[in-house]
Amino acid sequence: MSSIELKGVKKTYQLKDKSVEALKMTDLHIKSGEIFGLIGFSGAGKSTLIRLINLLETPTSGEVIVGEDNLTKLSKEKLRVKRQKIGMVFQHFNLISSKTVSENIKFVLKAAKYPKDKRDAKVNELLKLVGLSDKKDVLPSNLSGGQKQRVGIARALANDPEVLLCDEATSALDPEITKEILNLLKDINKKLGLTIVLITHEMEVIKEVAHRVGVMSNGEIIEIDNVYNIFSNPTHSVTKGFVQEIYDFEVPPHIQTSNTNRIITLKFVKDTAEGNHLNQLYKLFDLDISILNGRIEYINGDPLGLLMLQVVGDEAEIKRFFEHIDDTKGLERAEIYG
């Protein structure tokens, strides 16, 4: 499968008398066979970037390399052929309403001049892959949103692409169906080894499916790392805003914090997340420590533990407690209240 590389890629639109920089100078390497997520608010530049990967948008400057091909240097005919190896899944499905599920997929095969006598077998293979073998003769109007997106994915896979681009592919779906589609994408990634680039404004989608993630704001990638590191140790304020929901516990309204009554959320990373740290804290400190809330999130199989504690006692002892937390490997303060 193909890697993706952007070298000094920039996109500027000319609108009447002013220039709009949709994507600032960007260097990006997406590994072959990985699921790479791009997250950002509306207008951050995500859609521009993903459309530059298959040159649906032409960069103002820079080079786009997919596999061994520099797309920015291909002739129109060679670019048309290369695009057949870059599948795309859209937010609103883009199915032809007058054609059945089978006919929607065959339309792509016909456009690519796929052998006519092999099209039925290819359609059956794709529908089996996305779990819609019994829907081949159904019109899109009789499908649920999740089923329509499965057809969209099958159609995007029709030309055996090396890269699959997903433009807000789950944002029109409810949470349960979103999870099904993300599981399907993970399954396809494993079975076919496809490189998948997925853009979204939902961190839950990134947590569920991506290996690495780039966070976008104002036309640039402001932070990039593996998903676990982004969740456990975000550095940019925008990234912190996206992951904050995972740390948010509501402080009980009846608790009034003070120097001798503090509330703290602790973060336990990887190997420390499933350990019994409270027993040790109870033994080490002469404090009244109560659990107010807690959870363990699993991100790419690695645990991230969060625990909200109420700590009551002598101010100096609480200070020593905080210092111990700061000095303990794998144990961090996520938030302090009061």
C-alpha cells in the first residue's frame, strides 16, 4: 500500500480583492498502511488538505507524493489513472438515487473500464466485505444511513485503491452506527492493508480508529503524534480543548474547596493505569482521601486511567501529597480544583 507525503504544500484562494490562506506551508508524512486522523474545527483546513491528497484541489505550491508518484508532476491522463487508486468516502454518501446498490458500484467499475464479465463477481465481493450482500438490488432510498455509508465504502474500494480518504464519513450518523462504520474501517485496514486518512471534528472518532492524529487550526497542523500521546499529554491549547471531555468530571456542588480541602484529578498512564495506587497513597499520607469519580479509557489497547479525589487534611501534608504525585513516574495531575 502507499505512503503519502506533502512537501511544502500550500493552498491559497483568491477571493475578489483578497487572498485566503486555506492551508499554510505544510510538510506531512503518512505511513503506508496506517489510519491517520485529522481533527479540527470547521474552517481549520481539514477538507482542503484531504482534497489536496488526490489533487481535487491543486496546491498553490509544494508537492504531493502518493506511493512512488508525484501527483503534482503527472499529466492529466496519468493523474486520472492514479486517482482510481485513491478511494474517497463522503459525509453525505453521494449515491445515485435512481440506481440500485449493485448499479452504484458497477458505475464506478464501468468508468474505470473494469472487465464487464467480472463486474458482478467484484460487486458481490465488495458487498460481502461491507456486510450488505442481501441489499444488492435495493435502491438507496430504502437503506439506513449506516447502510448507505457501507455502500459508499464499497464503491470507494471498487478499484482496489491503495489509499482511502474519508471526509467526515461518520458525522451524519448516530453514535451506534458511527461505531459500526469505524469498526468496518478498522477491519478493512487490517484485511487490505489500506492507508486510511480520516478527517473529523469528533475526538471520539479519533480515539476509536486512528493510529496517529494531526490537530489542525487556522490552516496548519499544530500538533501531531500517536493517538495515545495526544490524549494523555496534549501540548497545544486547541488539542487540550479537544481532549478535555475525557478529563471532565463534575465537582459535586456541595463541596467547598479550601487550602485544607482540595479536589484533584489524577492521570495514570499505560502500565500504571490499572494498578492499585490508592492503597499506597492511604499508607503514605495522613489525609482523608475519598474517590469522587473515575474511569479507564483504552486507546489503541493501552489504558489511560483518570481518578477524581477529594483530599482533606493539613495544608502542609496536602502539599507533600501533591509533590509525591509530581515525583511519581506514570502518575500525573490532570486537574486541581480549589
